[in-house]
Amino acid sequence: MEPDTTPVHRRETIERAHLRDPRDASHVMYRHEVEGPLAALVQRFWIPVWSVPPGQEAVQRVLQYPVCLVVVTPDYARFYGVVSGLSTTTLRGEGWAVGVMLTPAAGALVAGGPVASYTDRAVDVGAVLGADGAALTERVRAAMAAGPHSPAAHAEAMAAYDDVLRRFLPVDEEGVLVDRVVALVESRHDLTRVDQLCAETGLPERALQRLVHRRLGLTPKWLVQRRRLQEAAGRLRERRTTVAEVAADLGYADQPHLTRDFARVTGMTPGEFAARYAG
């Protein structure tokens, strides 16, 4: 089951956040880039379309990025805070979802305040968007009824999100700051300690902690740990290096430290995870 190759969408290999088993053929994932003013609120759209044989299920495991999500499916429409551990979704039967990965700044704008209360939980989209949430849900479902693999359906569904989310522009000053903090963590692999992040941003540790908790529902330490685990998963998947080398490259004191962190969150040791891709 392969999607089209038209410029409207693209299909990526498994990205670092998604711990997808290489034997899992349950779904196709479309990821759409965001351009124009909406890019200040939305990092990208993602549209999985799945088909799971009767009586079977496919569990999707994700090391979520430090951002909130809005997801519409035929059965529900929800606003998600960040899952601090391993995010799991079980696919059954046939279906689709149209989701947006918000920017770090946008979660609190959409939620109307601090997002800490949404960490590790989801609410109906109407709880944060009101009547706009119902209109968004109806319009996305109507668009996808034309065919979940259709570029035109995707374009219409994304336009529905655009119309609803634009009212949260422009991003506030604090939002711009939290975007910068997350971008630093995700782009600077030499940042392995909170005090380094404080030095880079010029923020005292307490101020940084309050900012990250208010806008993301997390801690600065979590941001660093999550990026390291995502990068470890990406490197282990490529099978081009050893677990010990991955640990050293990512600034862990030794291999056991990486093994403990990785297993605590994913339920697998780095070696067990890498073995999935041995073929």
C-alpha cells in the first residue's frame, strides 16, 4: 500500500520518535509540511491510514516530541498534552486520523492557558476549541470521506485546521521563547545538562523551569532526556554503530546509563530494539 508521490504530501521512512516495528505493515503515514503564517503554530500535519486484519491489532509506540497534538478521526476528536513516557495507540480494523503536531508555543494558545494539566491526558477538542472544535471535526470528516489516501481530501482537511487555528496568531513573546528553548535542545546535541541550557538562553534555572512547565507541562531535564532517547532510537535503527558508541556520542556516562534510561521508557533495552532491524 503505497501513497502517491505528488508534491502535496510525502511518505517518510520511520522517524526517530516513532518506534515502529519494521515488520508492521498496518498503515501508511502521510506527513505534510506547513508553509505560511500557520507554520508559527503547526510543525506539520500527519495522516495515518490503516488496515488491520479482523481479530488483529497493531500497537504504535511513539516517543512524543515536547508539543501538544490535535487529532480528528472518524470516532473521536481530541486535544492531547505531551505523554511523558511512551505514547501508545492501538490500531484495529480500517481507519484514518488527521493530526497536527503543534509548535511548542501553540499548545498553551490553543488550550487557553498553561498546559501542565494536560500532561499524559487528552480531552475532547470541544473542551479547548468550543464550537470551533465541532466545526473542525465535521469538516475534516467530510473531507476524508472522499478517500483517506486522496491528496485533495488531505488538502481540504488541512484547510479546515488552518481556518480554525489562525485565530491564535500572532504567537506571544513567551511562546517565541519556549520555541527557542526547544529548538536549542533539539539542534544542539552537545546540550546534555540543564545548566548548559540556562547559559545558552540567559534564563535562571527557576525561570526556565517555570517557562517549560507552563508552556509544555514538562521540565527542562525531560526535554534533554527525550531528545537523547529519540536520537538513540534513530541511531540504533540504522545499525551503523554499537550501543556503547551511541551512549558515548550522546553524552551518557556509560552504556548502562543509556540502557537504563531507554528500557525505563520504551520497555526494551537498546540491544533488543536494535535487533528488530538486524535484517
